[in-house]
Amino acid sequence: MPWLPLLLLLLPKLVLPNLLMTPSKPAAAGVVTKEVRVVPVLMAAGLKVQAARLAQAVPALRAAYSQALARWVGDPGLRLLALPIITECYRSPERQDELYKQGRSKPGPIVTYKRGGESNHNRLPAPALDVAFLLPDGEVSWSGLLLSRFARLMKAADARVHWGGDWPGFKDRPHFEVV
């Protein structure tokens, strides 16, 4: 697993807080206070889940994600905004059918137009993965702006990466695949 050392190398950058010199509240004249700016982090269990999900991807996608993640974490501004996480890589045909029902016979928005067995997520190793972002407050976001920034890093890492946000018609912004 050549990507595991990269994940372990990035671990210190993911878990160390960043101290910024910014006023946290009005202070006495001439006094600057420190405010702790929280960097989004994954604990050991979360890192294991991420490693397991990444292991489900085809090697080219795994390498592109690892490189894009390293570039994201290496950028102090991006690192403070959010941490990219894999929400799904391989997905069983049964899970795909459940997602297909969403927005049709089940409540929620439509998230896929592929039935079980039709999606690139339904193959193992999977040539597709979905990404979201862990925010400093622990919430998960599917921000289009964050996804478009990460998409640029993914496509720069490997020209074979296709982003669902570039598709005509239905925009599947969390989706990345290699073809």
C-alpha cells in the first residue's frame, strides 16, 4: 500500500493546531491576544476509515487523490478551511439502488441517475470516489467552491481524472473518476 506512508506523513499536518495572532476580543490598548484557529482533523478511527476507502480505488485514482490531498494539506489557507475526505469509493449494487430511489420513491434530492450495477462505484477496485470536506467545527460540507478547488488539484495530479462537476446536465460535484 504505497499511499499509506503518505497518509502517515500527512498526519502531523492534519492534527496540529494552527496558532494565529488575531484579536479574539477587545483587549487593553497595545495588547494582542492569541486565538486558537482549529484545523480540521481526523482521529485514528477516521484515518483508518479513509485508508480503507482509498484502498478500494484503482491505483491511478488512489495516486491522484493522495497527491491532491498532499497539496491541499500543504497549503496553509486551504488546510484551515477544510479537510477533504472520501465519503464513498466502492458501493454495492444494493446501496446504489437505495441511492437511486432517493428523490424518487424515497425522500431527499436526486443524487444519482445510475441504478445498481451501472455506476463506476459498483466495481472493485473502484474507478470512482466521492469527496466531501470536514470543517473545523466537525461538520461535513459538500461546498461547490471547495469541491471545485479540489477538482483542480485532482485533475492536475492525473489528466485521466474526470470531475462530475464538469459534466453537462446533472452536476455530480462530489464525484471523481478515472476512465
